[in-house]
Amino acid sequence: MAGDLGWIPSVDAVVRELQPIELPRPALVAIVRRSLAELRASPPAAPIPHDALLQQISTIARRLSESRLRPVINGTGVIIHTNLGRSPLGAAAAQAVVDVATQYNTLEYDVAAGERGKRCEYVEQMLAILCEAPSAMLVNNCAAGLVLILNALIDRPNRTRVVISRGELVQIGGGFRVPEILEAAGATLHEVGTTNQTTLEDYRSALNIETAMILKVHRSNFYMEGFVASPPTSELAMVARAASIPFVEDLGSGAVFETRDIGKHSVHEPTPGEILKAGADLVCFSGDKLLGGPQAGVIAGRADAVARLKRSPLYRALRVDKITTVAMQATVDQLLAGDIGSPPVHEMLRIGEPDLRERAKPIVDALRDGKLHVKVGNGMARVGGGSLPATEIPSITLDIRSPSVGPDELAARLRRGRPPVIGYVADQHLRLDLRTIFPSQDCMVIDALRRLAESVA
Ligand SMILES: *Cc1c(COP(=O)(O)O)cnc(C)c1O
């Protein structure tokens, strides 16, 4: 019985019968071939009906097609959402990317001299000014920055120990584990203190001839309250200086503006400039968190240290391309010019509730006669992306309910739409936070909710 596999159709037949799926034909053929080969290799006890088989293969193909990188509408209220691409670029940065990336450009060319120039010269000088630092450089992300710093500043095999507080050995979403980063960079970890308490003496007594560096990692993605203490940057810097070793601080989110007045429970996030002034030799932070630029890592601090990193062979593997360079250049130009509202995440952090309420009204009105109940609600937006974890920003939501379909199913249907609209479920409602939805997307939200209303009718 098991030997008779005549019911398994040919690859060609299945490809012909599949409903149109947005995949290149070779990809479709490969999926069908693989699925049918698996059936032949380990056949089920009974033949699968032809329609069910088509359905199975079509589901696999559709999944792949939908996994394409594409825009979504973010109704989660999480402003720097790591799964949704962190900071969206502003219009000027996006246009600069198009202009530079689609033409030849001055990436490594000095037009005055007519010869080879320095990569990233302009953007790195602007970043140094923004960070109030003697020098700055760009790499692919903050993790790469940390790897480069560790790798270039330790001295193998004799001085590889990096002293770090146990309370800072955090995992920062997406597999960023400080101990593993250290290991990958060839450093050895020396933990001091406890999860919630580390004293200056803990650091001081850990230093020995093998110690290469003191590293402080900003606890940016969670917030410990209560009996928590670690020495301030200025005191750590003095201990490091006395031992003639570098002191480096990984700031993670990299706030370059005052964060205390954002929403509720906000704290002052130290700026790169403040940390450097307090005595850190180098800081690193992400380009696509609070800075609002493209994925990148910014390293700022002492000029000799930055120069040393640039000479490291590893730098060649971690440097940024023209697309990142120009997107960061446009972002930093705007930040230095003080252009309010650009980058977009800065606008989302600051927009007032009355403005959001104004936008909510016409959306609710437009959906009044449909099969959904839509009302204006109050929500709490968050910064996200490992930035300002305690901060809550009062926000305005669209609260959606249907008498016949539950909120989780409503959320799933919106996610499957084109474009996908991502909301969240709370208090028996599907909720869309308007703070993270661009005003220019409001009409798309109306369209998506109209289609949702039809689907429940
Ligand atoms: C987010 C974060 C990182 C990782 O940044 P990437 O740019 O994603 O590499 C590193 N350290 C801290 C403290 C962070 O918050």
C-alpha cells in the first residue's frame, strides 16, 4: 500500500493549479518540488485528497510571499518598535537615500582634490558635534560598536578582562547578550557586585594586571526600582583613570535631547555629551532608537581611541555603506538644525493628545454606519526599543468591537490586510493607538476598518 504513490501529482500540475501567489516562478516551483519530495520520502498512511494537498502547498507559498519586508501601519503605540523596524526615516532622509543610492556619489571621493577622499568624514564630524565629543564614528549597529571597542582596546593575550557590574549583564531583545558580545570580541568577563548593588569598591578590588577596561552598560530596556545602586559615571571614570585603563559606556538608546518632559514617569536620560564630560573615554549607542535615524552604531569620545578603532582590521567588516551614511547624514543635519518633528519618532514622542483626538473624530465618523463599533479611547503609548522603559505617554486610541467577532480575531484580520495594520487587544476591544500612526495613513486606516466591517457583516 505504502509503495503506491501514484496519487502524488507532478510538480508542473501543482504549479499550474495554484491560485496566483506573488512569488517568482522559480520560488514557487522550488516550494512545490520540496513539498512533493517530502511526501514521497515519508508518505502518509492514506493519500491526501488533491484539494487538501493544493491547500497545504498554497499555505506554505503564501506564508513565504507574506514574509517579504514591506510597510505596515503601527497601531501598537510602541514608538520605537524593534519588530516593526524601530525608527522610520523622515522624508528628507528617505529622499537623500534615493538621491545618493541611485547615482554615483562622493562616498570616498574628494571633489576639490579630484582624488580619493575619506568615507563618512562629514557625518562623523556632525555626530561629534551632536555628541559634544572630540571625535565620532559610525558602524553597523550598537552591538558592532561594542564588539569593535572591545576588540580594539583589549590587549591579547595578557589584558583581556573587562570589568562589568552583574546588574548590567542584560539581554536586550533580539539576542543581544552582553556576555556573548564580550566573548565574541575576545574579551573575558569579570563580573562584580550583585544584580541590584555594585559599589565603587567592587570595581576597584576587581582591577588587576589583566584588566583591560571598565564597561558600563546602560540599563535601557528595563527599569529597576527600590534598593538599586551603582556608582556614577564620574567616579567609575576616576577609578579607570587611576588604573590607566579605558572606561566605556554603552548607552543603548542614545538620547540627544531632554527626555524628562516626555509623558509620565520620565527620567532624564544622560546624553552622550554628559557621559563624556563625566569622564567616559568612549560611548556607543544605536542610530535607530531615540536618535531617529537608520540602523547604525555611533561611537563617540576621545580622538585617539576613535582613531585606534578605525585602524582595527575589524572596522573594515563593520563600517557602514552609502545608504546608511546618507540617511544618518540627513538625520543629523536636521537634528543640528533643530527641525522640530523630524525625525518622525521625535514628532510621535511630542504630539499632544488634543491633536490626536482631532484626528480620531473624522475616523470614527467615517465608520459610523458600518458593522463595527468604533469609539475614541484613551491609551498609553510607550517609547519601546529599549528606550525610556518607565515612560508612559497618554495617547488616543480607536477602540473597536464587533458583536459577532472577538477582538483577537479582529486584530488577526487587520494584520492580514494590505497594508497590514497592527493593533493590540485590551478591555475586550481591538485598539489602534493614533500616536504611532502617521496622519497621512489615517485614510488607509479608515479603508482597512471598512474592509474589516464588511468581513464581519
Ligand atoms: C539596543 C541596545 C543595544 C543594541 O543596539 P543595536 O543597535 O541593535 O545593536 C546595545 N546596548 C544597549 C544598552 C541597548 O539598549
